[in-house]
Amino acid sequence: MKIAVLPGDGIGVEIVAEAVKVLRALDLKFEMEEALVGGAAYEAHGHPLPESTLKLAKEADAVLFGAVGDWKYDKLERKLRPEQAILGLRKELGLFANFRPAICYEQLTHASSLKPELVAGLDILIIRELTGDIYFGQPRGRREAPDGAFAGQPEAFDTMRYTRPEIERIAHVAFQAARKRNRKVTSVDKANVLETFQFWKDVVTEVHAQYPDVELEHMYVDNAAMQLVRAPKKFDVIVTGNMFGDILSDEAAMLTGSIGMLPSASLNERKQGLYEPSHGSAPDIAGQGVANPLATILSAAMMLRYSLDQEEAARRIEAAVKDVLAQNLRTADIYSEGTTKVGTKEMGDAVVARLKAQ
Ligand code: NAI
Ligand code: MG
């Protein structure tokens, strides 16, 4: 098992070090190799995603990624900006399935945007298709409106489209992920209005025939947006297209406590994946040793589950994280009165200690 470790910039360096520490505390044999990415790679090699880093990522079974970016790079031309490294990795590795879990830990329910009883014990997984849909469909552009009441007026247009194989592969990913969870998939569409999403619904239904042990329901996206704040615990796995998934996953993030707790993953057809916290490089707190490493540690757990076939180890890490919260240890972003404030390193050490005590 080979892991490419790409800490990146800002707090990326601090939080990835903790996740690596946690991985090393497991009794598993990993080969871990570190490389520069983002602003750090630009400084050293003049490019945010150097050839050597890309090569390492391609050869590895999984990439553990911190975060990239800093305000000081805002004036660079677009292709040299740190954030381009993530887009480059997604494209080069063909990462089409984005996993965004929304988990609300018991001790952090007060930090949710919703009433505690609605989110206590919440554990859902949003799977967003990442490479198709209206974000990439051609043609797109500006022109004179060719017809209609506003013919001749300036207009802009985009194209929503999905091919059958693109829908099939994301549907397989969703049904297989549901098998590792509670065996229920909600496919979110807008089939009542959009041809693209009628097709989506038809293809997902076809693929479902291969997964009779998983329950499938279809839901319109407007209803899904409503249900996510009305009764989020009714969901298990949500699978949807690029645009709906973009919006719903941000909505779901607000159901949980802090951005410092949210892991994410992007996978390709070979189950190679990029695992990273949902947050950025937080230049405002970088270098202070106060960042929350748990999103990255939980991303490492997802890596074990989805790319490395180590379900048992993944659960051990997740249990250890629950334990440290139960011990009332908190980094500043999740701190509340009556709990113990700890720094990045102490939080990582506490997770390792819980792992060893299991
Ligand atoms: P951000 O997520 O870095 O920070 C937003 C706020 O959340 C800040 O106040 C930060 O201190 C706090 N925060 C984030 N992660 C935290 C953690 N683990 N523990 C405690 N507090 C945490 O988003 P922002 O400020 O919009 O962007 C900063 C830089 O990060 C920019 O250069 C941006 O482009 C980049 N970025 C990179 C991403 C990536 O590498 N995948 C994703 C999002 C932003
Ligand atoms: Mg978004």
C-alpha cells in the first residue's frame, strides 16, 4: 500500500503531520512518500503541481492531501496558482466521485445550524459526480438570443449533459458505498423538468437491478434541499450530479459543527483516491499550532475504507476520534465552556493514545 502524502500550504503541513502520526500508530505496513504541492511547490519548482509530485500521486494507491493556497499568491496568473494543483490532480487521476460525509458528533450538536434533536447521531454520505453536468457541458458561451420573446438580445448559455457511462459509474460507486453503510441510496434529480435528469433517473434505476440488497429512492432536488434540514437522519447515501451535489454538500456541511471536522474524498474507477479535509489552508491561523487536525485524520480513515480496503482500521480511527471528543478535548474551533482546549499536536497525540488503548 503506497500513500502519497501532499501536505501543501498553511495549516496543511500541521494537520497532515497529525494524520500521518495516526496512520503510523496502526499496525499496518504503508509506504508513505511526501512531496510538495501548491504554493510550497511553486516556491521550490515554479509550478503548483510539479511532474515529480504528479508522478508520485499516479503511482500511489491513495493521496493524502492537506490544503493549498495563500493570499500572497492571489496575483499570480491562474495556471500557477496553488489551487490549480487540486484541479490538475482531479483531472490527471480521473477523480469523478466526490464523497462528502456529514457526521454530527454527539458532543458537537450544539454547533450545528439545526436543533440538536434533528442532528444528534447524524451520519450521511453525499456522493457528488465531479466531472460532468452543466459545469463542463459544451457548448457554452455568449451570443445574441436566436429566438423567443427576447430574440436579438445578448444572452449567456450553458449545456447540461450526462452520458450513460458517466451515470453508470457513479451509480455503482454509490451502491457499493451503501453496502459499507446502511444499504440505502437516495438518487437526487430534477427528472420532472430536465431531460438530463430523467435520463439520470432511468440509468440509476437500471444499475440498481445489480444491487437488490440496497434500497433505492428517487427524490427531486428541491425536496432533498428541504428534507436535509427537516429530517436529515432519514438519508444514508445521497448520489447526485455535479451541480446539485455542489449545493447539497455545502448545505449538509452546515448540519455538522465545525469545518475543522469535515473530511472528503475523490475517487476514480480504480478506487484510487484523493483524501483531504473540506477546509482550506487557513492562512489566518497557520503556524500557530491551533488548527483542528480531525478532518484530516478522518480523511485518512476514509482512505483506509475506500482505497486501501482496511475497513477495520478505518473504524478504529473513527472510534478514537469519538473517544477524544468524549474526553472533552477540543481545538479552538470546536471549543465550548467546560471543555479542555488543546492544540493541533495534542489533539493528534490524544487520537494516537486512544488507538493504542483500544
Ligand atoms: P479556509 O477553509 O482555509 O478557512 C476558513 C475559516 O475556517 C478560517 O477562519 C480558518 O481559520 C477556519 N478553519 C479552516 N480549517 C480549520 C481547521 N482545521 N481548524 C480550525 N479552523 C479552521 O478557507 P479560506 O479562508 O476561504 O481560504 C484560505 C485559502 O485556502 C485560500 O487560498 C483558498 O483558496 C484555499 N482553499 C483551499 C482548499 C483546498 O486546498 N482544498 C479549499 C478551500 C480553500
Ligand atoms: Mg461548493
